[in-house]
Amino acid sequence: MTGDDFRELALGLEGAVERSHVGHPDFRANGRIFASLLKDERQAGLNLTPAEQRALMRAHPLVFTPASGAWGRQG
């Protein structure tokens, strides 16, 4: 998936807009960030609940890895 593919999916969600945060694109709905494109748009970050994160990591262990530190522990 390219950065443009990810962008298209994110912006396809109702109310989603693209902004910038800390020098990289982010995607927001209702004023809250739900996803970001990182590292030259070759990686993405998603805001997930801890349960959603565990489920994705179990289903796709080579694709989904948690963020380091507190961000990863929170989902």
C-alpha cells in the first residue's frame, strides 16, 4: 500500500480531513487524530483501542507492531 492508497482510505471515512502534525500528514475526524503517515509515507500510525491493537497483532504479526513506550501500551 502506498501513502496515496492510505490517504484515499483515510479520507474516505465520513468527516475525515487531512492536516499536518509534527511534520507529517495526519487524518482527523471531529477534530481528533485517528491516523498518521510516517517515515516518508512508507509507514502509518493508527489510533486503536488496546483490544483492537491486540486483535490486529494476532491476525497480522508481521505487519502490525505497536509504537514504542506509552503510546504502544495504550493501543
